[in-house]
Amino acid sequence: MAEDVVGRADEAANYLKALGHEGRLMILCHLIDGEKSVTELESLLASRQAAVSQQLARLRFEGLVKARRDGKVIYYSLSDPKTARMIGLLGELFCGED
């Protein structure tokens, strides 16, 4: 396993950097329950639209979320099962009962 990680350490580090921001992590936590609009995410995060959009742009760039437009509304969802597994694991480790 260590040899496999060595070859992809840069990719893994970039993935973890994308998760390493509280705002982005919270967006991913909300998206694990299904797609949400930017407006829904603003409300759930109690954050301004500009801040949410900035973090969503980074998550899209990293390939962690995908967007779907329906008229004027853009919906976001997790783009791969790996991210859902990671968010689930983080939930178990940090949000479960001790």
C-alpha cells in the first residue's frame, strides 16, 4: 500500500486540501444527503452567496461536486462515491458518540 500512495501522494494531498477547509467540508456534509441549490446551501451554512459560490467553484475544480442547471437555479451534488465514503467516515470519526 505504501508504494501505491507514494505514486499518488500529490493527488491525495490535493484531495485532502480540498476537504481541509471548514466551509468546503460543511458543503460536502450537506450534499451527502442529496443535491442542493446554492440558495439552500446558503441557508444551511448561514453564509453569503459569494462565499458559498467561491467554495463550490473550488470543489468543482477538484472534481468533488457536479452542477446541474434547472432554469435559473443551479443544483450541486457529490460527483463520486469516494467523496461520499470519505464524508461518511469523517462523520463516524468526529460526529459519532464517543
